[in-house]
Amino acid sequence: MVKRYLRLAIVIVLLGGALEASGQQATEMFIPIGQSPGLSGKGNLIGTLESVDPGKRMVTISSSSGAQAVGITDRTLIWLDRSQQKQPNQNGAINDLQKGRKVEVKLRKGEPKAVAEWIKVQVSP
């Protein structure tokens, strides 16, 4: 009987964690650069786009820890952070990745090379 309750408790905890994670992912595009709870400044790369190579699907981001090359795939989400303009964020495209823009990148876990799960690009007023 105790084992049954223990198993049920474990399942509830695991499902609760999965729901919380998917909730953040669903709202992430609306959070300004550097303000993602639990992600910004810890698991994400925040810096300036130094170069963009759409043909190779690569960007180079310069941050306080140096420059890092990051791959872009068909699954990489690109969002425009328009919070400085007091407008809602919106979906972007690879053409919005322009040298000199501030970005926040969430890297995919378990990849042998740095690959972006999503990229937020700051749009200046």
C-alpha cells in the first residue's frame, strides 16, 4: 500500500515538472531578453550578433565569455523582442538575425555542437 502511494507521488511530481516546463516554453516568446525566469544569465547565451551566415545556417555571438558559433536548424524558433518599442513580441525569421543586434539564445541540450533551440532578437526603436 505504501509503495502504491509512493509511486503515485512520483508520477505526480514528474508530470507536474513536465507541465511547468511546457508552460514556460509556450510563453517564452513574450518574455523580453534577459528576463526569462531560471534561464536568462544561467542556461542561455546573451550577447551581440557578430556574424550571420544563412547559407551555413550559423551565427556567431559575442558575449562576456567570448565569441561562440551557434547552429540554426529548421526547428530553431526566432522571435523578435519588441519590448523597447512597447509592442508585443512576434515571430521572426533568419533574415531578422542582423549583425550588431542583441540576442538571447537557448541552446539545445545533448547536441555535440552548439545548436539554438530558440533565438530572441532585440528590435531597436
